[in-house]
Amino acid sequence: MNADDVRVPRAQAGSSPQHLLTTVLGEYLDSSDADLPSAAVIAILREFGISESSARTALSRLVKRGLIATRRKGRSPVYHLTPQAIAKHRSRMRHFLNFGSHPTPWTGEWVLASFSVPNAGQASRHALRRSLTALGFVGLYDSVWIRPGSDASPAREALHALLHHVEGARWSVLHARFDEEAGPHGPASAYDLTSLASAYSIFVEQYAELRAAARNGEVDPARALVARTSAMDSWRKFADVDPDLPPHLLPQPWPRQEARETFLDVHTTLGSLAQARLVEVATPHWPDAASWITHFQASGDLSRPEPTGGKHGSGPLAG
């Protein structure tokens, strides 16, 4: 199994116990050697209002997904992140913490995927649309989907995997340039940029008070843990849905930079407090908690966000 085989739960409206546990483990553990008792997991999720039964269900589901494994230690099993999950978490944390840090170099290239599927293949058509959406594509027209950039291989693989068995299905993947890229019928018109801009502005407003309180040292560790996790949960959705279009295709002013600064302020300022709270609630059930619990922080080197704190931290991430 490699890192891409680990099925990390996708972001969703609200935070299910499973999704919340994934976020917390990704933020605060960075070693597959840490033996995590179930009682510690239950105590941690209780901080977020999650019941014991829901916490146990979340653990069980993450084991089935390959994110967590169990091993025997004494009479009771303990849980640990798999090496594949650690690799996946590091990659995702790098993506989330670096997202929006600088404009993506723009060459004017787009990948275009076009397909025709007979009525008998309706289920495959729906599955393909979901797959293309997950790959960052958007529908320009009914069966013409685009995404910025030049890497066409993921689209080719998705089209072949989902349509090769559908009789009468046809598809093409090609590279394209738009003569009127910034015009009303250009590629940017396929995106709901107005709603995305509004979501960024709402994020800034939602976390403004917390940002100020964090700067002034007015946030206690218990609030820091919940608030920092909430901020990451909200920000990671932007990193997954924002098409990262070049500036000349975006409405101005574009609020992403202010949202990024808000997120990083909250995330960085509250990191040590949140880590301290996790250690506090986990230690009664996990005496070694302080040796393993860490937290990620944005680094001056944009390719290397780092886990910090804890005695067994793995050090800076490989770029």
C-alpha cells in the first residue's frame, strides 16, 4: 500500500467524528510509532462534544480505511497511524499550509476533457462527473470539462477507468488555449467565483475576533484546541475547491490573501496552546502523550511546513 491508497475522508459540511478525528490526528501526530490508547482518543474527541460511542465508531472506521492500524500492547490493543497515513498527512498539510502563498506560474494552458456517453451509461456519466470534480475540473459545457494546467494524465485515467466498459462511449483529452481567456465566454465563466469570494470574506469575518484574541493572548488552551481545529477544517476546504486561477481571471479585489493571513495568524498563534491542551486531556490515559503530540506550523521555507514540539517529532518535512 502506498500513500495514495489511504482513503482519507473528504471534507464535508459540519464535522463528523470520523472527519474530525482525521483532522486532529493529521495536525498533532507525526509518527507511526506512537501507541495511542482508545481511552485517549475518547478523551480528545470529548473536547469537541463527541460521545464515547461515536468516538469508538470513528476509530473503527478509520481502521477500515487504512488510516489507523492496531497492535497489541499488554492486554489491550493500541492504535497507531500507519506510515502510509503519515505520508498522506504530510502531503496534505504541505498543501493546506502553502495554499495561496504565491500565484501559480501561468502558461495559458488548460486541460480539456470531452466525452459522450449513451443513455444506458448514465450511472457511469454521474460517476465520471464526480471524479472530474474531485480532480479540479469544472463543466464548461454539458460534456466539456476544463481545469487550468498541463497535466492531463489524471483525466485520461479517470475517463478510461469509468467509461471503457460502456458500449458506445467516446472521450477525448487535450490541451487547449482560449483566444478570449478573460472574456465573458472564457473559462473563468465556468466557475462560481462570486460565491467563492463571498466564502473567503465570510471566513475572514468569522475568525476576526478569534484572531485578535489570539494576538492579545486572550485564548485559553481548551478554546485554542477547538478553534484552531475549526479554522483548519474551514481553510482546508478552500484549498480543495479553489481552482487557483491566475490573477487576471479573478474579480478584484480578490479576498483570498486576507483569508490566508487570517488562517495563518490563528493557526500559528494557537499551535502551542492547542498542543498543550491535547497533552493535558490525553495524559491521564496515555502517560507518554507529551512525547508524541506535536503540531504543524507554517515554515519560512514554503515547501517544508514542520511538525514542532514533542520529543519524538520527525523534524522538518521533506520538500
